[in-house]
Amino acid sequence: MSGGGRCTGRDPNRTAVERILDMRVIHERCCGLDVNKKSITACLLTPEGKGILTFSTMTSDLFRMAQWLQERGCSHVAVESTSVYWKPPYHVLEFRGFEEVLVVNALHMKAIPGRKTDVKDAEWIADLLQHGLLKGSYIPTRKQREQRELVRYRRSLIRKRT
């Protein structure tokens, strides 16, 4: 190599998003969910294209969201772990039998710089999931969660009694 330059294999003029979009697709039909207190923005990526919808956090809307995803053949969903707001959509998606539902720490998927919107966040989560770049947090099984709840409830009753 002449000139003392290094070959890094990266085009310095390409953004991080462009490099991610050129990566191999792992999950063809996946969805990223940006969850807030009152709304959920869903970005569904399929070979046919991208679909973005916003749902309320009411139970009926959560089931409508799950139905919308299932009708389009979505198999993998990533939910941003925002406070406790991730729990209702996670439970509905788990109940509806999705192949994989990941709850992902927001710090593990730092968004691209610029204006932050729910739609951009949902798209970013979906892109990362599509390329297999997200690792879900540990969520106990339904049976384990129910047992934990019973133990905590029992403990609170004992405290109240003593």
C-alpha cells in the first residue's frame, strides 16, 4: 500500500443508517414499537414495504395492534423498555403468540442524532431488529411472573398483619 494510508473498508461519506440498511436482513417481517404513556408507534418492516401506525395504550387498541401485525405476517417485535409502559403491549403480544418479543434497553439502541420523534424511534428500532442487532432484556416466563406476584402479595399481607 503506497502513501501510508489505511484501508478501513468504510466509506466515510456514508451515515450509520446507510451502513445498517446495507446489512443482511435477519428478520424479514418485524416491528419496532416506540412506547409512551398514552400512545404506541409501530413501524412494521416487510419485503413489501414499511407500515407505520400509532395506537393508544388502551387494551382494545393493543389487541388491534397485535391483530394488525399478525395479519401482515410479523413474527418478531422489539419494544423499547420505557418505564413500565412496555408491560401492557408485551403481555398482549406474548398472549397472541408472537415468535419473539424483545424488550430492549433504550441505552442499547442509541438513536441517530437529530430531531427525535416517535416515528423515527420506531423506525430505528425496527431497522436494528431487522438486522439482528438487538438483544432483549431478561423477562421471566409467565409462570415465574405469576409465582413472584403471589410471593410478593403474601409478603405484603404478612407485613400488614404484623
